[in-house]
Amino acid sequence: MEESKASHVVIIPTPGMGHLIPFVELAKRLIHRDSITTVTFVVIGEGPPTIAQRTVLDSLPSSISSVFLPPVNLTDLPSTARILTRISHTVTRSNPELRRVFNSLAEEGRSPTALVVDLFGTNAFDVAHEFQVSPYIFYPSNTNVLSFFLHLPRLDETVSCEFWELTEPVKLPGCVPVSGKDIIDTAQDRKNEGYKYTAQDSKRYKEAKGILVNSFIELEPNAIKALQEPGLDKPPVYPIGPLVNTGKQEDNEFEELQCLKWLDDQPLSSVLYVSFGSGGTLTCEQINELALGLEKSDQRFLWVIRSPSSAANSSYFDSHSKTDPLTCLPPGFLERTKGRGFVIPSWAPQALILAHPSTGGFLTHCGWNSTLESIVNGVPLIAWPLYAEQKMNAMLLTEDIRVAFRAHAGHNGVVRKEEVARVVKGLMEGKGLINEGKKGKGVRIKMKEMKEGACRVLEDDGSSTKALNQLVF
């Protein structure tokens, strides 16, 4: 559908690189549309922009600009305030500066025609309504989790207990049933202020002109079909994924990294990549068990190891220790696994590692960005969720799409070395329990199908491209 004038889309990601990265990929897709001339990122936060934020945004084409709003003051919030409470206040308290930006753009003759926020940014709709700008939501996770958010207002009224107390799984149309204890973290304590903001955001979803979701029809056909049918009070849903960072533009920058050189010397599809994302951390005890399990598996591995946390399920938003993670490894581990293992403290070029032909598996926290990066490269998974919606993602990947093994924790929340070895062997060489060789083969075949599907939907006549083109900003 053609428009009478070119569009100017304003994008507001809530704080966190995991929110910014998929928005950057969306912006790149948008500026290739003839009807959209410019995209402006409005960056909000409770502190100055990070080096990582500025580096990513400064690398974008000139038609994608950035505005950094002054940090908001949250010193009046209690120190115990959870991350969603802080995000909600950050969005609301940024609205006065957002109004100033909209006024300035109008004076320059560049009035916005659309505002796109992410799943926790709906308080910015107040400014969009004032300036008669069409509001949209870009949901950076999958359709199963989006469905939970869209049904949350009804669930909030009909479920009387805590979700983790439910004795039956939550069943939503087209979605894999999920146990109450595996529902997104922000819904696990309904008496906490963070849950109140989650519920408020979900109620405001119906104000959007449309919801863009970072998934695709061949990955979640039933959930997408269910949300595109009438009956639920919601805006149209557009599956436009997978939007991922391929890392191709970074080849020259990272070509000298030792981990990539090491991968060059490994056999095809022989290496298990182990990473829990930019925010996922493990306890020292869990790091030790993971190391022993990797050693016991006899498989090649490339492990991005981070400073340990004090809690079993920690995240980027928790305070991180400064402990050297290598001190948590079993004595002699690095020497015993030398040659078939490569351990990297803190950071690695994940997109390039997953695209490398020697990478044959990915032990992951199930963050959706990481999951999609693995899918577009056809790399099967071991699901080890930690926080946020990752347990829901793990259920989807193991029980519905069936592209992953699941690493199960014991009664004390620790995944023991025997379980680590079992899932690693099962994925990488089909050893372990009798049926795991067959399961490992099935997981690889299914992931190959998903990779092919991801390629198809992004072609000019693919379903995700068509969905994006249906949007009229």
C-alpha cells in the first residue's frame, strides 16, 4: 500500500543492549522501504549512554539518526525496586524530554509519523497521542510470549493465586502449554510493583496501531495464526522476523581474534559454543559443575565465561561480582582440556562464532536474540534458561519446535556434571541414553528446516517481508 508522503519513524528502545540490537535491525529494514526516508532513535536511561550503545548507533547509515535524552533521576525509588519498576519510571519520566524532541522535529519540518516502542515502553504512547503520531509496538521476543502478554489482562482477572502456584499449565490458543513456574519472571510475584507495571503495559497494548513481532510463520505457525484471528481485543500482529545481527560487517574487525583462529582449526560442526549472553551469570558452584560436565563429555567446546553471581538465576540487572571466573574452574581443568576446549573471559563475537562452519551446537540461556542467531545459522541448541522469559522460550524450543535439548537442574537449582555431559553428548554425537542419538539427529534435522524457513520468509516474496510491507506508518 502506497503512502502520499514519506514517513519519519521514531524508535524508543527501553534500556539494555538486548532491547537495542533487534531495534537496530528493524531500523535497517525500514529504511529500505521507499515510503520511509528517516528513522530516529530516542535513547532513554537512568545514566549516560554506554560505549556499546553509542558504538552500535554511530555505525548506522546517515538516514538513521540518534537523540540521547538526559538521564532521568530515580533516586527516590527504593534500592529494592526491581528492573521493570525502574524501566517504567524511566519511560514515564522521559516523556517531557520526548515532547521537546517531537516539537523540535516538527519545527525542522520532520514531524514523526510513527512511534515504535518495545514491550515495556507503552507509557510513551501518551506523547504519541498528543502529537497525533501513530503508536506501534515492536515485540523483540517470540509470539508465544507475546500471546501471554496479550492475554494477561484476562488472566489477571481470572487467576486468583500466584502463577507459580498453578497446578495445571497455562494454555493459550496456538501456544505450547507452559507451567506457572516457567512464566516470565515479572509475573511471578503479583504483589510486587514490577508485576503491576507488567499488567499495565499489557493493557495498553490495544492502543497500538499494530504489533511487530520478531518471529516468523514457519517457526510459530499455530501461535501466529491464533493471534491473527478475531476474538481478542488487540491490534493487528505482524510477524516480521527473524531480525538478527549477522556480524558480517564486523569480519575485518574481528579477523585477528584467537577464538576464530582456533575455530578455523577444528573439524566441521564439532564445537559446542557455550554462552549465557551479555547478562547471564552462574554461581561459582555452577561454573565448576559445568566445567566438569564439559570435560566429561569429551566434546570440543568454546566457552564464554563471566564473573560468577551469588544467586542461582542471576541477570545483567543484578549486581555482578568482580571475581575472576577462572578461579571457579576445577583445578587443572584448563590443562586437561587444552586443545579441545577454548575458554574466553567475558566477551566473544557471537554472531561470527555461530556462523562458523566448525560450530555444531550452542548451549544457551535462551535469550531470543541468541536463539534467532542460532536459527538463522542452523545451529541446534541446549536450553539452559536463567531469567526473564527464557524459561518460556526453552519450553517452546524443546517441546514445540523441537530444536533443543534441555539441561535440567537438580533440587537445589544446580545442573550437575552428569546432566551436562548427558545433554552435550546427546546433541553433539548422539551418545548417552539409548534414545538420545535419535533425538540429537531429529533436533539437527528440525533446525536445518528452521534455517531454510528463516531464509525463505526474508526473501522479497517471503511472508515476513510481506508483513513488513503491509505496515503503513
